Amino acid sequence: MRMATADRVTAVVLFVVGLAMAIGGWTMDRLEVRNIHPASIPGLVPIILGVLLAICAVLLWYSTTKDPERGTREFMADGSWLRLALTGVSCVVYALVLVGWLPFFWATAVFVSVFALIFTWPERAEQKARALAIGGALVLGFAVAFGVSILFEQAFLVRLP
Amino acid sequence: MSGLVDLGASLWALLTPMTLFHVAWSMLVGIIVGSLPGLTATMGVALMTTLTYSLDSELAILVLLCMYVGAIYGGSRSAILLNIPGTPASAATSLDGYPLARAGKGGYAMGLATAGSVIGTLVAILMLVMIAPPLAEAAMNFGSFEFFWLAVFGIVISGQLTADTTPLKGYIAGILGLMAAMVGSEGLHAHVRFSFGIDDLNAGIALIPAMVGAFGFAEVLTAMWNRRGVLASTKDKSDRTIPRLLDLWRFKWISIRSGIIGTLVGIIPGVGEDIGAWASYAAARRTSKEPDKYGSGSYEGLAAAETGNSAVVPGSLIPAITLAVPGSASAAVLIAAFFIHGIRPGPLIMIEQPEFISSVAAMLVLATIAMGIYGLALTRVFILVLKVPYAYLMPVVFTLCVIGTYALSQRIFDIVIMVGFGLLGFVLRQMKYPMAPLVLGIILGDLLDKSLRRGLTLSDGDLTPFFTRPVSAGFAALILISVMLNLPFVRRGLSRLIGRGRRTKNA
């Protein structure tokens, strides 16, 4: 995707968010029952922010038509999508699924080991190199899980999830 | 003068074995965090905040300041050796540092960067003890009208100066931060806004989970997404790493000027170390006798950039302590940490805790000394740190992001916030939206909201006092000028006017 297209998509999203916030602020309870000053209604600043964001979104859309360089520049072209997807998925699964479902020690040991193994896995190598990668990842995973659990539970008195 | 006396007394009080122990380890961790590309000072300070909940408040703040100073300095290691700034603050350092390393003078370049950082921080500490107390006193006269404009000024200037491509993206980031601050119970009538029936949102979005997400998780994603740099492979031929006194004397004016520029940049809300470094670098180049050497291995350029970025650290604490308006993204986390440890930054600090400013300055002096010692003694050792594979480092960082976020309130919901801000932060970074205004928006949202509505209540709905009180009028004019100067048609009109003026003069 080109940067200009990405900016246009963002402009639409931001416009909708801005509009939603402005409407949310406008329809928000004005607390008349509590006899507050009409200038201090809770929705005032959200209305202003919503309108400002919508204006910025329109300007952003307009700026994409005025900047030819943005039309040629690729969006997110200088990195590895595979590495990003693997990192994103493993981190999100750890944070939102494993933590809270498994005891913290095991969740962390599994996450760190798997993460390290994915990114150090030798594709075309001998059994020995693969065994070393697995061993290294497991040692790191358990060491980090043990160290972090002890630090937070014993030193900072945190009840681990 | 009394500021310096207070500084001496605070320094003396801090000289205990326990304090020195904490300075020693936190500075080392700070330099390591800063030297690893992908881990920034803000992330380091945010993560360290989660590790210092249980420490005594003075020690916790000392540890956080050491982390901040160390990480900004540590960024120069990878900038010189990898041509990848460890933190954005060291981008200008890599321009001259990397060519020097390739020419086999990496050791000496790192020594000079250390000396520059030490001088820059010391100049800025002096300015901190001189400027902060009178600024806090002046701010005592600020009312709701002035605080409203101060918050707007912070967002506008930060959005303008930190944006990569167009200031518009900086403004948008700032507005998004302010919007995030609108979630939860508001400060005047305790009405819950935009919680969507989720009880956990009633208290709003906490700053630490948001910061750990935007700077921790987003940086893990960015680091794994990017390709890594290659260590400058040329064998180091520097005969020494400690800079000659003669060299330091040669750069005395550059160092002092860069220190002052860095401090002033630090005072501007939400602008940060990278701008401090670039501004000092540009000023040094403009006045140099050898401007053509800049960018190809100039010692002067290296010294200016490193002095400039280090001076921003104490500079950014000036508004953070006296106005509760952060001078940089890391200072925003520090403000949150101050609150966690029972310190209320703002104009009342000189009444509630008059010794706090000199105490912070003394902590910065200790941090600077530790930075100088580590920087000169362990120059070559830090090269080893840069060889740690990301595959081992990043899962550890993310584990700390998760547990550190959870530890504050022991709520799983905070982890969800952290992940959400991490994903949002990554996408926004890729689309060239700066993170500093977003953070500033989250921290200033409450101040802006309360000040506007309180001001309007005081004036019975009349907007006039927002524009007629002298300080308010000044802020309003500054904001208007800085926004107008970014509008293309205003700039075109101005350049036409200037061109016409020149032609008339020549005729």
C-alpha cells in the first residue's frame, strides 16, 4: 500500500472517531439535575476534541492530494512482515490468553522459550545445532520465568496472575 | 546562589552507601537499555517505574533519573558503532560518530561523547537549580485560564516539533492523547465518560500501562520488524578513550552553548532529546570553522550532539517539576512516577516540598558522575552488549512489560490497555505519527479539561479572560503564530512579503 492511500484510510477512520466523540459529547448527560453551570458540562471538551479531530482528518485527506511524493512512497516496506506477525501473535497470545489462564511462571516459561526458539531456529542445520537452539530457548524461558516470578512475588510482594 | 548551596547540602545528604549502590546498578542498566537499538529511554523509565513501586520514594526517583540519564547517554554507543541510534536522541551522534568508528577512532569518539554528555548534563543541572524555583514562583499566579493555554501550548508545540513529516500528524497524535484522557470519571463533577459500561474504565486509562504499551510493546514490535545494523568492523586504532584536556578546552564554547540550547529545548513541553541534539548540532555547524567536516567524522559535531541531547534531561525536568507539564516523553513517565511516590509536581512544589528541586539536581549530579565513570571505564565492554540477539532480549522485555503493567494495580485489564496501546503505537509510528504528543495529551488531558470548564464557570461562560489576562494572551498569541506559520498560504504570503521588501531595499 502507498503512504497516500494509508493516510486516506486513516483520515476516514479519524473522521469517524472524531464525529463519534463529538456526538458522544453532545448527547452526554448535562447534569441539569445537579444544577451545574452550563459551561462546565462534562461533554464540552469531548465535543471540541471531536470537531478538531474531524477537521484534522479532512486536512489529512486534502494533504494527500497535494503531496506527490507520498503517492510514490510505500507504506511499511522496510521490514519483515513474517517476523512482525510472529512477534505480534506470540506476544498477544501470551499477554491476553496465557497470562490469567496458566500460572504466571508457566505462561512466561512457555512464551519466552517459544519466542526464542522461533527466532533462533536453524532452518538448514544439523541435529546438533537444532538441539542447541531448543536447549538455549528452554534454559532462557525457565530462567526468565523463575527470575521474574521471584523478583515480583518475593521482592515487590505482587500476587502474580 | 542559594540554589547552589541547597544543591551542595542535598548532594551531601545523598552520599550514603545505599544511595551509591542504587546509582551504580541503575546507571549500568540505563546505559545498557539506551545502547540497545529498539529500547528507548522512555521505555526504560516506564519499565523501571514498575520495578520501583516498593522502593522508598527518594531512592525510586534516584533510580528513575539514573535510568533516564543513562539511557540517553547509552544511545551514543550504538549510534557510533552500528550507525543506528540506540535511542532517537542519538540520531545526530551517528552522523559523525559512525564515520569516526569506521576510521578506527571509535574508542576515542565514545570517550568524547561521554565527556560531552557529562558537560551537557552539568550545564543543564546548573540551569535547573537557577530557573526552576523562580518559574515555580511565577506559576503560583497562574489560574485556570493560564493552565488551559499551557496545556494547549504543550500539545501544539510538541506536535509541531516532533512530527517527522507534517505537523498535522503531530497535532492528530496530540488530540488522540487528549481523547484517551477523556475516558473515565472527570475531575469536576465525577461524571463517568466513555466507559461503555466497562467498570474497569471508570477510573480512566492509567498512564503507566498506556506508556509501557506505546513505548515498550510498540518498540518490541518495531525492533523485530526492522533489520538490525552491522557493527563497524574496522579495528579500533584509538590510542586512548579518555579525551585530552586540550580537546575539551577546544570545544568549551560549543559545549556550553550546546548545553544551554539543550536545556532550553528541554523546557519546551514534549519536545525531547532528539530535537535538543539536532538544534545543538545545527548551531555548532553554523558557527564552525570547518562546517564541511560535519557528517564525515567531525569531533566538534559529535561533541555538540551529545552535549545537546544530554542537557535536555535536566531541562525537561524544569517544567515537569514546576508546572507538571513534561518537557519530554520520558519526563511524562517521571511525572506519573512522582505521583505514585506521593510527590505532587506543580507550582505548589516550592511550598509543599521546597527541597525537592535541589534534591533532584543532586541526584542528577550523582547520575552524571556515574555516567562519566562507566562511560570512560567500560567503553569497549559495551560493544559486547550490542551483540545480544533480539530473539533472547525481546521476550524478556515483553515479559517485563506485562508483569510491570499488572503489578501497579494487580488488574488483568491494565495488560489489555498495554497491548492495545502497543498495537496502536506501532501502527501510528509506521505512519509517521510522533509518540510524544500522544503521551503529552494523555497526561495534560485532565488539566486542559478541568482548566477550561473551571475558567468558564469563573467567568460565567465568558471567553474574554482567556484572551485578556497577560499570560493567557501571550500563550494564545504564541499558539496562534506557531499554527499559522505552518499553513502553506500564510508561509507563501510571508515569503512574498519578505521578497518584496528585499527588492524594494535593493532598488
